Amino acid sequence: MNDLSTLTGWGGTSPSSAHVVRPVDVDALRGQLATAGPRGVIVRGLGRSYGDPAQNAGGTVIDLTDWDAILDVDSRAPAVRVQAGISLDRLLRALLPLGLWLPVVPGTRQVTVGGAIAADVHGKNHHMDGSFGNHVSQLDILLASGDIVSATPEGDNAELFWATVGGMGLTGVVLEATIELKEVETSYFVVDTQRTRNLAELLSALSDGDDDYTYSVAWFDTATTGDALGRAVITRGNTALREELNTAQRGSALRFAASQHGRVPFALPMGLVTRPTARAFNALWYAKAPRHRVGEVQDITQFFHPLDVVGDWNRVYGPHGFCQYQFVVPFSEEAAFTTAVETLAQSGHVSSLNVLKRFGPGNASPMSFPMPGWTLAVDLPVRPGLDTLLSHLDQLVVAAGGRIYLAKDSRAAAATIARMYPRLQEFRATRAHYDPDRIFRSDLSRRLDL
Amino acid sequence: MINALGIPQHLLLLGGTSDIALAIADAYAAKSPGLTVTLAARPGARRDAAAEHLTGKGCVVTAVDFDAVDTATHSTLIEGVTGDIDIAAVAFGLLGDPELAWTDLETARELAAVNYVGAVTTGVALGARIRTQGHGVVVAMSSVAGERPRRSNFVYGSTKAGMDAFYTGLGEALRETGGRVLVVRPGFVRSKMTEGLDDAPLATTPEAVAEAVVNAVRDGKEQIWVPGTMRAVMSGLRHLPRGVFRRLPI
């Protein structure tokens, strides 16, 4: 009836085995909840979480990626109602010709709407628009009891709604969601690029100008120490208006420019990302960026998702996999942020994909990651000593009143997470209310005692 | 659960008073605050001392009675361990007097019963547990003595050869179930077990074995030698003609 599969997250670490099922309808899905064993069930989308939230050792993993219908588009609101298994990629391709756009798009489009809600993902526009959950106006949630309830941010079942946003799939199964949309004239972005020579210059540049741009992010060199510690390339932009495009671009104003040029072969015997290659990559990325350039028109892939051009890019890290570490500290904690960056740069662990951004206000979810402050994400191949480095960074982050992102975590300790998420008890209480028998479980929930 | 860097939350030590088992627990205790350790060993002063030592390192320790030769109890014991077993170290064994071991029937039987039969029944129980859990790592303490029997300790060597083959095969059998087996082949380890014996070449320590285990679990390895150079040495020794091997001072 079902297959035993070994699953990992996108980081390729901590494999575990579960029965993977693809229910065909709600009754079959209810049946899975009703017959769940002591190890429970969890829903898995496209598996882009880095760690272990979408795996469930010894239990059942429900794959709902076939539940991907677009149910209704309301172009006046504008809003879209979808089944939660649809990917953001497919949804954006359908919406763009109508002049509509998702209000929050994370670093990859290869995530499901259900996953985007469960991790409360954010994008380059967090400082202006908040995270994904801020734009969801209604959810249909299948509870452990088998009942389907409607939940909204301020009305019915608001507590369930906000525990489900950022709740890592532990409150129930999101079946359908209504998402508010943005209207756009084009699929292009007008982008300003600016290089900064060090961390202080970077933080100051971002603090000054960010609110003039809907989208803002900095790529960050974590390999260089000394005076140039934290040198960066800031790219900021706004959706292009039709009049800002040239004639050729106007012809394809609402075209979805997203191609995939290659894949990484399955069995790389060892990681391509080594200390020297990562250092070289850092230096090149900085050098190739213009010192200052304004008004460049870029398409979706150039601006949003340079990594989506290569499928399975996680394989370049080799067989031991990698850890992504993303933390946020409040705005008053620039000193802690700088110490964290220095610690990373001096550690000998080199990351190539380093993203820094200013977050805006958080939302009402007890488990949502973003809070007003500075966030940095780094990718670190698994090597000796990485556990010590990351535990040290955890301590810095906790002391600064910050937190790390559960969608990316694969190694933190339960006690650390409890200190980073002061509303964890509230989340646990909501979860216990809606799922008293703990039907919904995952390797993440076991590891972090959520 | 074991995390992305191979660090467990719950460690089961079978033969929990052995120097290598305790060194492994020490290594993980330093990386995993509040590590839960289930100490399976015969009751007594040695187990109490081990429990006290690990508690002092910040571990949450539960001691359970385990006797390697009492094979009928092994399944119940493993089933009864509370919580997921992230890493189980199979670290019990006897060295025995090598001359008695091949001349005295009772000594020979005991070595075989503890080192091989006990290891197999424990392994069967661990295999069942891992299939239920969907994850888990077994660290099986084998020995280079099992790779090529030598005149000086071939009974011990034969038991390790048997347990090594069993756990190597168990690793294959558990591949699809989320489980993994790491077979560890140390050379001569200076420990309680070898007290009073002269060091062999490439002699190592329980701490070095533990460090190698921590690294190998993190990297998903299935078989290691400690020290690492022992792999090449044993590869050479395995292929020596018998007449030459016999004359080596080992």
C-alpha cells in the first residue's frame, strides 16, 4: 500500500525512513490520519527545507504535491484561491499573464504554498511587505480529528491560523488557501546595484535607502577578514513600470523569464565547494559587481532566483551535505551582528551563498522567524568543527535576543530554540488543543521538542 | 534525533563500562548539552562509577542491567529503552587469556558467547528497533584481530571476525530502513581490557577511537580503522603468504 523511502531535506543531511503516501482525495487523507501509528504523520511539499521538518522517521510522510489546482482567481481583489500543494513557480506562471504577482516570493520558486505557509517564508521585500503569512486571508485546515475548519487572521480560528503560519506543519494539513496578490505591469525589475567596502558601510547604506525599494538584499563576502570584513554587493529594486522598458522588453512585458539551463549530475564523489573554490567564488562575485549602477532592467531569474537556473544545486556540496544557517538579531544589536560575522570569517568555514537583509516588523505567528533586525544566511559544507562554530553562533544570537530560522535549521539543540522563540509554550498549547494525540510529528518536532 | 552534524540526543552504550564506550559518551557529551545516555552493563561498582562520571559531564544517565550472555533478555531490554535510540554503541567484549582460550573449553565458550553470540542477539534487537524508528546508527566495536587470525590471539580474533561480518551485513540489511551501521576496527587500544600487555605497533587510545567514531558518524561512513593508517597495514597483512605472516613478530 505504501513505500518505505529514505528522505532528507535540501541540505542532504540526517536521512530517515518513512512510509510515503500520496492520498488521492480528502477521504484517503483522513484515513491516513485515522490510522496513523505512534510515529505520526507529516506533510511534505517539494522538500526545500534544509533540515528535517518534512521527514518523519518510522512514520508516515504525506506527499500532497498532486493537490495543485488553482481554484479561483479574483482579479478585482486581487486574490487567488489554490490547493496547497501547488508550487509558487506554477502559480506565478499562471498569474503573470493576468498582471498579477505573489506578494512574497522566497529565494526559490520551487516550494509549495503549503510549505510557504508552514515556514512563513520571506523574500527580498520583507522590510516593506512582511512574510508570506501576512498575505494569506483564509485557510482550510484538516485537523487531526478529521474535521476541516476555516481559519482567518482576525476572525474564525485566528489562533489556529497563526499557529499554522510558521507552524512547520504541526497543527494540521492546509488543504486550500486564499492569497492576496499584487498587480504588476511587467515581470521586470528596475535594479540599482552598489558595492560597499566593509560591514559598517553596508549596514549604513541599507539603513539609509532601503525604504525607497520594494526589494532589497545584499550578497556578502564571508571569506575576507580585516578592513574589508563584510564587503558586499547590494541589489535593490522595484517592479518595472511598462514605460521603463525598452521596445523589445515591452513586447514581452508579462513574460515569465525563467529557464533552467542545467542540472548537477547525481553522484559527485566529493564536494565542489572547498575552501579555495569558495574563497575564489566570494572574490569573483564581489569583483564582477559594478561599484555603483542605477536603473538596470532585470528579469525574474536575474533578479530573484539566480540559483533556480541550475536544478539540484545542493549537490555541489558533495555527499556529506551542508548546513544553511540563517539568523536574525534586533536592530540595536549591530555589535553582536558584527561579532557573528567576524566569528564566521575567522572560522575557516567558508560560505559562498551569503545573503544579508533588513527585516521589517514580524507578524502574529508565535513561531514565525522574521523580526525587525538584521538577518544573515550562510551555506556551510559539513566539515569537522562546524558543530562548534554553529553552537557558538547560537549563543551569540540568543544573547542578542535573536533567533534562527527553523526552515533552515538541521542541527540546533531543543533548549536553544526554546530560548530563541519565547512564544514556544503558546504554540505548544495551541498544538496540544488541536492535536491532542500528536498525530502530526516530524523529525524536526522530535529533535527540537516543539 | 541525530542532527545534521551527526550529534545524537540519546546514546545507548551496550557494555557501558568499557573505556571505549565511555570515551565515546564523553566526546558526545561535550557536543550535546543534556545528552541522554542509557548505560547498559552489569550492575556493580564499575557501572555506578561510569554513571556518576557521565552525570558529572552533564548527561542524563539511566542505567539498565545488561548481561551479554543472557541472550534471551536482549530483545526485551532494547525494546524497553525509552525514547529514540540515536546511536547505539556495541562495545562489550572479552579479550581472555589467549592460551586458555584455545585449550580450555569453558574459556573458549565464554569468549564466543560474549563476543559473538551476544553481539549477534543484540544486533538483531537493535535492527528491529531501527526498523521501527526509521533511523538510528549502530557503532559496532570490531577489531583488526578479526581481519586475519594470528597464532597469538586467534580465538578472540575469530569472535571479532564473526561479529564484524554480522554487523557489516546488518548495515546492508538496514540501508532501506533509515538505519546505518558503522563497523570500527581499532588496532591495539591501551585500556582496561589490555592492561598489563605490551603495546602493539600503532597502538591507540580510547579517546582516539572515540574521536574517529564521532567523525565517521558525522560523515556517514560505514567502516573505519583506528588509527586510519591501520587500514593500509591490514590490507597488506591480509595478503601476505602464510609462511611470511607466521614469522612476523605480532
